[in-house]
Amino acid sequence: MAELFGIRDAYGETLVQLAGENRDIVALDADLSGSTMSKLFAQKFPERFFNMGIAEQDMVATAAGLSLAGKIAFASTFAVFAAGRAWEQIRQAVAYPQTNVKIVASHGGISVGEDGASHQMTEDIAIMRALPNMRVLVPADALEMRAIIKFAAREQGPFYIRSSRMKFPLVYQREPDFRLGKADVLREGDAVAIFATGAMVFESLQAAEALSHKGISCSVINISSLKPLAEETIIACASKVKKVVTVEEHSIIGGLGSAIAEVLSEHCPRPLQRLGVRDKFCSSGTSQSLFEHCGLTATAIVQSLS
């Protein structure tokens, strides 16, 4: 059994490290710092931490104001509230004026589990991808989350960074060199190209290994930069295979599957199979049972390609 690591823990720990190096970094939360792990920042730097209460719209607007005063503002809450409840404020006060606000949305996707459909955000990537000036990032593991938070702190302007409630295994052996618009080819293959994001990267690697024993050679590409996309890498990988598959803990409408389809339709037409949440709300259950229900396990990926 692979060791599990928390992406939201990596966020909190990295933010504390960066804040120790840069006094301009501030953190805001909407009464969920114990869950988003911004509590680590609050404990270390209470004078630079702002708990806005259950007022996500106020949190985003305040973060934008702090950024205009020269601060690097990290704002955290659950994805369903960050992308949903505060969407207008993100559009008007962050994306449109390109303020230096980094929205780190925890509890994305169906792996929220027992909290049920009301808290399982499967539309956030679609919503954020549609906003001009917004960079949309989904780390594949805790090490990539560290790299992404460091990158976002250095880079001026808006970011939407999706985190997770669940812990899952590492994909990388060391902290990767993250860059915007970069995709990492983690496994080479010549029959199927599997483009995956977030927790689905590990599942896809497991599936590719199992499929290799069936004589099906798969490449696996980590798409952690959903916007901007690594179009050249996507085209190069797709051009070598007969079929493309996307795997995401998100609706197949507007997320990774849609993003890859856009690139393929314009530059490199290929048969495409999208694995994800199929235009429905899920229900309460463990993360694993919901992954099984939606066909988002290594076993399900193998079955879909066998």
C-alpha cells in the first residue's frame, strides 16, 4: 500500500515557509482554516491572517483590496464556496483588474465524500477556465502542490488552485519544476494517451501499468496547468497514438476533457474518451466508493480500455 500525503497539508506548510521569507504574504479564510490548513499560517503569523467568517464574497473582495496595497493575498475556502458563492467577486475584483490574489480552493471534486453533493464541487474548473486572466492549476500530489504555491507566490496576478480533502500517493519523487502551460509526460506509450489531472494522475499510472500486461501501451500525461494548457505537448502526445482518454475528478463538461477536446478538434483530431463525472450530482459516500461509482479508479480505467 502506497503511503498517502495530504495536498492541503502541503499548502499550509508551504505558505508558512514562504511567509517567513516574505512579509508581504497574507492569508485569508472563511471560517474553514482547520480544513483548508491555512490554520498553520494563522498560528505562525496571526497578524497577517484574516478570518473573514462565513463570508466568502467579503473574503475575495478584501483579498483584492490587500493586493492593491502591495500584499500577496492567498484566500482559502472550500471549492464549492470559492468558485460558487464568490464567483462574481472573483470576476469583478480579481480576474478583471488582474489583482494579485491566489485562490486556493480545498475540498474539490467528489473526494469530499460523506459531505454529499452539496459540497462536492465538480464544476469549478469549468467556471474558472472561462474567466479571462485566470490561471487554473490542479496539482497531482503534495510535492507538486508545494511547487505550485511557490510559483504562484512569485508570479503576479490571479490564480485558482484546486486542492483536495483526501490524501493520496505521491506521483513525483522530488518537488517538480512547475511552469505555467507545462505538462509532464510521466509514462510513454504508443497506443493510448491518457491525460489526467489531480488525484486521477496516480490512478492513471496504475491503470497504464495494468494495461501494459494486456498488451496495451499507454502514455500518461499530468495536466496540472488546466489554463494555460500545454498545447504543444498535448498535440505531440496525441499524434503518436490511436486514441486519447481524459480522466478527471470533475464534470466531463467544461473541465479537462473539454479542454483536451478543444485542442484536438483544432489541431490533431483523434477518438476521445472522457472519464469523469457524467453530468450529474453524486451522493454521500466514502471517497473510494464515489470513485468506483463514477468509474474513476485504476480498475475502471482498465476496463474502459480493455
